Amino acid sequence: MKIEETAPESIQDMLQPLVDGRFTFACHPGVPCFTECCRDLRLMLTPYDILRLKNHLQIQSGEFLDRYTETSCDERRNLPVVYLRMTDNERRTCPFVSSSGCQVYADRPAACRIYPIARASRMHRLHGKVIEDFFVLKEDHCLGFREDRAWSTAEWLEDQGLESYDGFNNLWMEIVTHPALRNGAPLSSKQQQMFFMSAYNLDRLRDFVLGSRFLQLFEFDREELDSLADDESLLTLGFKWLRFFLFNEPALKLRREK
């Protein structure tokens, strides 16, 4: 199925193939439509988006989720999905945008970074590689395409700092597109709660790992234990735990009984 069919209906007609992998675009305060794209969004946040944003704001995951997000259910897979909550004003602006631009720019979500490019990705089930296709999202309000700065897709992705985002989001994609979620029984309430904690609420996940029998059940070396203070390492562990817990995959190694 093509991205033009799977993308949100509101943008399907705006997606255009890249010609020779290149496009012309620039966004800066001098462009008349500056910050116009930062309103009235249905912006899904990935676990790594939340990690970066809550650390930028120097608050805990639970506080970030309560203040800045809303959760709905992906009915196809029965999974909780987190969206950025727009400000309750006439324009429904992003909570992090000001007249001078993005206030969390260094840690903005992947969807904001890659704009005006759209990335369609899928995991090849045989060789495990990520297959990518890129499109230009040309919205009527955006005047950035009138600028004369030319980019290749690779140049744009590097310039916008997407490497670490793509790495974590690819791991995330492996979970949410897993055949067991598409073809298996719906997740139970307990599984949904574990899914939400392990993916979105890192501070609760850390309490769970350190405060339960988790470390007694699975084998970890000293370096792995020390790394649990680092959020990126903890998120990686959360993804492994979900693969073990939901799909019974050997992503974690059980301790042998003595």
C-alpha cells in the first residue's frame, strides 16, 4: 500500500514524489508563513520524542504526559497512541511555539524535524532492513518552497539531526508493526498498561526495573546495570522488554536457577 493511501486523509493530496531526490526549501523568521505549520496539528509522539522533550523541559515523564499530551487507542492494533495536545486557543497552536519560533527546537519531535519531507518506512521481514521512501509535503500555506536553498534528501536529514531519532523510531516501528499485533488477539488491559509504561513513561519504567524482581529474573552485566541511569539505554531496555513480554521473543536473557 502506498503512503498516499496510508497517510492521514487530510494530507494525502499534498504528498508529491521527490524529483531526483532533491527539493528547494528554507524556513526562517523572514518567511511570511513562519510558524504557520505549528498549529492545529494531530502530531503523534514516538517514545524517543517524549524522551527528548521531557528532558529538554527538565520534568519527569508523567508530568510531561499529563501536561502536554493526550492518549487515544489505535483500534487496528489495540495500542495506546500519544499525541501532542494543542493549546486551547482559537488557532490551536503548539504549546511550544512562540512568535520567535520553536521553544524546544533542539529537541523538537521527529515529525517537525523532517518537515516538509514525509518518510514512509517499513521493515523487510526477511532480511530485517528498513525500507524507506520519501515525499514532499506541499501545504498551501507554506511559502518555504519559494526559497532558493536546494537540498538532497540525505542533506536534509543530516541537517535536521534525524539520525538518532530514526534509530530509535526504527526500533519502535519493529514493535508496533509486529505481526503478532496485526494478527493476534487484542492486548489485555495489563498488556496495554505495560506497553504504555515501557514506551512512554520512562521514569515509571525505571522504578519498575529497579523496584521489582526484574533484575533478579534477567541477566545483566555491570555495564548494563550502570547504564540504566541513562534514558536512552533505559528506552532500549524498554523496547527489549516489550518484545519479550508481548511476543515471547528472547530479547532478554532469563537467569538460570541455581
